[in-house]
Amino acid sequence: MNETPRGIVHYVLYNKECRPFLITKAWPTYTVNEVVRVNGTLFIDGSNDYTSIPQFTPPQGVQRQQSDGTFYNDPAPTILTLWKTSVKFSGNNESDTWHYPEQA
């Protein structure tokens, strides 16, 4: 890979599905075993993707007290974007990697 990666690419989840990944920083000289690493923003499809994202702990709801003294559960917000760092390139559809979108 001789060019600096940029733009929207695909990120591979643990379940081998791909999601859009916007590269925000790439280090052509920062390689691990000759693999370029990038930082970027991962766009997910909803909370159903949480279990397929490496090293991600989903947000938890909290219990809140109302003015009358009773409690209620306030659900956690659904997170639809995540910051991922040092994601490596792979053309083999490996989990926790990025690749260019397939041509239509």
C-alpha cells in the first residue's frame, strides 16, 4: 500500500459484517509488520452492533430519583459513532480491520 489512505472505507466487525469507517488520520510511516494503521470514526447500525465491536463496552442506563421520591430507570443513549484508533488494513475481511469498499 503506497498511497495514504483517506475517505470512507469499510470496517469489519467480529461477525464479519462491514460498517462505514471515516479515516481521520493515517500514518504512512507508522507500520506494524508493514501494515498501515489509521484512526477514524466508525458508524454503526444501532445497538445490535455493540456485541460485534472489538473492545467496546456499551453504555449503561442509570436509576434516577423523581421529585416524589420514587425511582425510575433512565435508559442509556444509543451510540451510533465510535472513535477507533490504530486500526490496521486487511484485504482478507479480518475482524477489527479496514479495507476499501468492493467495486459494484
